[in-house]
Amino acid sequence: MVIILLLCWYLAADRLTPYTSQARIQAFVIPIAAEVGGQIQKVYVRDNQEVSPGDKLFELDPEPYDIALAKARSDYETVLSSVKANNETIAAAKAGLQAAIAAYQNAAKDAERQERLYREDPGTISVRRLEVAQATRETARSQMAAAAADVRRATEAAGISGENNSQLLSARSAVQKAELDRKNTVVVATNRGLVTDLRTDIGQFLGAGAPVMTLVAINDVWISADMTENNIGNVNIGDEVAILLDSMPGHIFKGQVRSISYGVSATQSQPAGVLPTVDNSRDWLRQAQRFPVKIAFVKDDFPPVKNLRVGGQADVLVYANGAGVMSFFGSIYIRLMSWFSYIY
């Protein structure tokens, strides 16, 4: 009878209060690197130090970037002066065009008057005077066309006027890039976390993007529990979870199911032209497939930072759909496991 009761309890617990010891602490592990290259001038942290967002981690020699920034600003001023000079050239060309237009209009009026007088009375003016007036008109026309061409050339050389001038935009972008590079010589923490795997010191030359330390972000720590398909049959997102950490035996923390994985890699795909590999298992019972279940700590029951180590082992028990009466037996079981954790 006892065996039957234990079997019934085991089957119910496997579905309503699934338990696994295959669980580990997980967090985002961020390689820390500078976006620019240079020689390390200062290191502000030590290995395994806790940092907050904005805390300085290390600093590169800023002198090369100060020089580059000064040059970019000088180039910008040069381009700005050039653009202003081009604008003045355009203004002068337009003034010349207006003068040429006025001269042409006067010459055209004089030529028309001479032509009218000659038509009305050929003896009023000489042919020579008429030809001079006509030649003056054509010369003024040519000068007006040349002045218009000067305006077009000056406008094309200057490009778009104002703040949208291409040369000005390019020079301004160069200044902004130089300012950003100068700012990036100081590397700061982007998240609250722990610095680990520190592998640099003053004097080392770094290439852009070369990691020199690792930041374990502790603003979001979770448990990744590998549970069998039978375990997760009744598990839903938001279900209450009891968490036992190997680093804190005897303590049970509260958590909630954050997500349930929908797939794992079961077999390795074979490339084309290769025969498939068959696993010849002769076991009577096949091994259960496990799927990762993410479990988040409840905010008001978060473990101390010093006890959270990525990869640290944990035990979890999920109260699936509240688990009903089985939650009582589940709480007793996880409490017993917390006591046993003192000795293994």
C-alpha cells in the first residue's frame, strides 16, 4: 500500500509540482571593449568589483584624439570661411549680372531708337552711328550672358547655401566624429554588474573592439532550469516557483516562471553527400528530453549579489497552476532538500 501511495505521489508531483536539480544561475555576460584604439592610461576598477551605470572602467590616452578633434574643428572653420567666400563671390557675380542687364537694356533702347530714326529718315543719322549702336547692343548682350554664366559657375562651386551646404555638413560630421572618438576614450559601465576576468593594465595598447574585461550584468538575473517534457505539461508563465541555491543552503527564494522554451537542438544536421548517423539505443526506456525554463526571482525576495554567480547550481520546484493540495507536499519536499543542501 505504501508503495502504491508513493507511486501516486510521484506521478502527481511530476505533473503538478515538477522539481529539477538541473538548474543554473544565468545573467547577461557583456564583453567590455573600447570603441576606439589606443594605449590604456588609467584603470579604475579591480577584478570582481561591483559597478553601477556610468562608473568609469578604464581610460585610453586622449592626446591623439585631442589632436584629431582640434584638426577637425580647424578644418570646419576653413570650410566655413570658404563657404562664406563663395557666398560673397555669388553676391558679386549677381551684382555684375544686374549691371550687365542694365547695360544691355540701355544699349538695346539706344539701338532701337537709332534704327527707328534711320527707318523714318535715313538722312537723320549716319550708317556708321547705327552700326555702332547695334554693335554696342550685341556687346552688351554678350556681357550679360557672360555675367549669367559667372553666376551659375559661382553657384555650382558653392553648392547648396546655408546649413545644408554639403562641404559644411561633411566638415561638421568630421567634428562630431572626432568628438565621439574623444568621448569613447573613457569606457564606462552601461549596466549595474560585476567586473570579472580583468585582463589589462596601464600601458597596454588596445585595438578598437578588443575586449579587456567582462561585465556580469546583475540588473537581470534568472534561473535556467532544464525540465522534462512531462514536467512542463501543466507549467504556465507566471506560476510560482521555489528556488534553492547551492551558494545559500537552507534558504528558499520565491520566483516566477518567465518563459518556457519551444525548442532544443536534438540532432546535428548532416551536410549534403553524407549518410545520416543513427543512434542505436537498446535501452528499454528512452532518456527524457529536457527543455529550458526561465525563472525570475521575485523582486522583494532577491538574493544578495555576493551569492549570485553565473553558472552556479540551483534546485527549483514549480507550483504548476497553483498545484492545489500538492503544493503542501511540494513545500515540504523543497524544505527537506534545502536542509540536505548543507551536506552536498
